[in-house]
Amino acid sequence: MAVSLTLGLLPPLLRADDRPSPLRFELSFPESVRHESVDGRVYVIVTKKASPEPRRQIGKTGGQYASSPFFGVDVEGMGPGAAAVIDDRADGYPVERLSALPAGDYFVQGVLNVYTTFHRADGHTIRLHMDQWEGQDFPISPGNLYSEPRRVHLDPASAQTLRLVLDHKIPPIAIPPDTEWVKRIRFQSPLLSKFWGQPIWIGATILLPKDYERDTTVSYPVNYEQGHFSLGAPGGFGEPAELPPDATERQKERARRMDEFTQNWKAGRTPKMLFVTFQHPTPYYDDSYAIDSPNMGPYGTAITQELIPYIEKHFRAIAQPWARILSGGSTGGWESLALQIFYPDFFGGTFSYCPDPVDFHYFELVNVYDWDSAWYRKDDWRQTPISGERQPDGLVLSTMKEQLAYERAMGNGGRSGEDWDCWQAVYGPVGANGYFQPVFDPATGSIDHGVAAYWKEHTDLNAYLQRHWKDVGGKLAGKIHIWIGDMDTYYLNDAVHLLDAYLQTTKNPPWGGSITYGPREPHCWSGPYTVSERLKMMADYAAANDPRRAGPEARTP
């Protein structure tokens, strides 16, 4: 009995492959690139190929998660010449710890993502990356620092110390100049700057129709297309059609369609309307999700009371609900629905493609209301990983656990600048520390049902419509149109089916919209239409709802 107790008090023996790696990186920056101390996060990226630079081999490409290993740690008050250490305690992805990295020859690069201190109007002080008009993409964010890539031999079992000097500073983003067709605006938002305690900028890119400057008596309806941050022209107008030698058929088709759209627009074969995209990056993400929220601030109000009125004043846009038509895909699909649903008197209709989860019984595949884990489905004997990403044939590309681990390595405390952290910031309440209160425990995947209940009350679109249809149904009837692939890469079709099922039951009035499913189509299917055809659909819809058709008021196309 005594022997057994003594053994029970001893720490477990470490197997050789469980012992912390003695391998470490030391990262520093010289005073020549930055004089001030800095708060932020440092990373080491480890790749097998030299090109592109390692810092461009992480993140998501075409929506899919890259697999080059990286490791990150937070730094606070790091001054010139001081060393930040990345060792076996650093969070990594897809290799969780340096000790698990296979020995071999690699290209390595260090990066520092600079954080800004925000003294928010709600009394909280937090540190996040201030977007520099790059769209929360820290490897290219102006002011961030990085080292020259190096080719090295790494062996986690050896006591190596590799020193990386972050002696390059990323320059400011070059905003494309205005042209005859494309105009860009950008201004400091009073509402958002007050909330964040720092200057916050919002903007838009406006594509002008043929003969806009020739006939200044014409006012136009507008397609406000929502989506991720981009400085490109709406619809891919004017983008070069050059393709890499190994371009896929999908890339070739996309380039062909963009060129076709450009030619149609210049020739006047598209509807006479303004085509507008927004830029509203936040300290959490490249896009605000276009609503007011406790963590993000009053972005919905800023868009409807500051940004759109500015556009209508300066670009002869018709300042009437029927002439404000929404569209967008994925993030923009959710935004175009949310703006229409939460501001039913302000917008005249929405054409949404592959929207992010519209019912949180299917938050992608996770049921945040009824399940206890975002990582696994469990029974007495099994623990089955939950898929997070698939091909149209059903092949799983990544799991929920992997995706959440990726974001945790990108930035702790919800500072990854990626999807899951953004959703939790938009949909959830503020936590005691000033950052969002997570619905998922990042270390275990467990679900906080109290936070999920908050989501249901405030931002679950289907739940909102079910509670408020008697009040908003008459304002939304005929205005909601959705397209989605029935093999959406991120399982977004499942939530749309739930929304569809509810809308089919509505009465007084019936919803009168449309939902179209693309068999075996992935993310982000936008129906069997070209950009030109979609714009015609929106223009015809706006014209059919123009109350002035029988009147002599201001002329429209």
C-alpha cells in the first residue's frame, strides 16, 4: 500500500518524443526600423519551399487553410534590440509544438504583428492589430516587421538557437488611383472613432456606368455589394487577365468572366446603375459584418448614416429604399441579408450568395445550442471529429479542431484576424477582460451555452425572423433572394435549409422571396449567372419597385 502511494505521487515519466524541444528562435528588431517599444505577436514561419516568401505561405488561399508550419507568441513592451523567444511553449499550426517538427532543411522567416492599444468608449482597454487598409492581413500590413528568409537545418532534438533580425518594415499600401470609371472614397468615421478611441476609417469603391459624366441630370439606383476587404473595382472590372502557366480551369473561367464583364460595362450593355463595394475593416477582421455589435462597435449605423449618405450625396445615387439593392457572397452573403433584415425600411431588396451561417443550429456543422463540443461528436465509445471543410465529393479537408487550432496560433484572445474569432466578436457579448466572450473554449472546444443563448437573442437571423415576423414581415416580403451550393465547402447550405423551412411557413404576409440550391456546387456558388446577368436581375427588380414609374419626377435610366 505504501509503495503504491509513493509511486502515485511521482510525476509521469516523459517519453523521448514528449520532452520539450531545446530548439529556440530569438527574434529582435533594430532601432533603425523602429524606435519605439511595441506590443504585438511574433511568429516564425517554417516552409519547405523558398517562393513565395514564407510569410506568404500561411493563412488561407482560396478559402482553404495553408499547411506551412508557423509558431507564435505575444510580446509586450518589446524594445529595439530586445529578443523575443519562440520555443516549445509557443502555439503552432499545423504542428502544435516545435518539438514535433521533423528534422530537416527548411526556409524560415520571422514576422512581428504590431498591436495598437484601444481605450474604448465602453471603458475597456484592449490591444489588437489596427488595420492599415490592407484588410487584416498581417504578413503584408504596413508597419509590421519581418526578417530576410533563411535556409537552415532544424533539429528539434538539438540545442539550436537561431537568431532572426526583423530589419524590414512593410511600406504603406498603395491605393489605386481613380480612373474614368472607378472612384474611391475614404474618410474617418466619427461614430466608430468615438467607440474605439482611435481614428477608424471606412470607404467605398464606386464603379460608374457609361455616360455618367456626359449626362449629369441622371440619378442612379445602386447595387451595394458586400464582401471581404478589397481595393479592387466591383465585379473585377478592369482586372488584368494574365494567368500563371499552371492556372486551373476555374481560374481561367473567372478571368474570362471578369474580362467579359469589363467589356459589357464599357459598352453600356449592363444596366445603368452604380456598382459599389464597401471597405470597413476592423481591429478584429477585414470586415465588420455590417451590423452594430458590442465588440465591434456601431458599424451598421456608420454604414447607413455615414457611408451610404456620403455616396448618395457625391455620386448622384437615388436616396430611396427601392433604389438601394444589396448583394454579396459568403461574408457578404450574411451581411447583405443582415442589412436587409435589420434595416428593412432602408434597403429595397437583397440578392445573397452562399451566406455565412443564418441559423446557429448549423454554425457550419456545429449546433452551438445543443452540443457540448465544437471538436467532436461523442458517444459512450467513440469520439468522431467534426468536419470543418470539404470538397464537393464529400472529402474532408480540415476539421473543426484544426481550424480553431490555426486561429489560436495566429493570435490568442480572439486576435487571429480570422473567421471564427470574427464571428465570435460580431455575434457575442463583451467578456470581463474587454475582448469578446468566446462561445468555444480554445483549449478544449467546449461550448458556452450562455454565450450561445446571447447569439440566439441578438444575431441568429432565422431566430430573429421567427420572433419578429409579425413586425418586419411586411417590410421584407419579396425582398430576400438566396443562392447556395448544396455541397457548400463549409456546410453553409444546412443553415439555409433551416431558414428556408421557416420562411415557407410565413403568413400575413408570406415571404415571397426565393432560395435556389446548386446541386453538388461548392462555396461560393452564386447561381448560374454572370455578373452582368445578376446586375440586370437587380436593376429589373429595382425598376419594378420604383414608385415613380407613373410620375414626372427626376429621370432615371
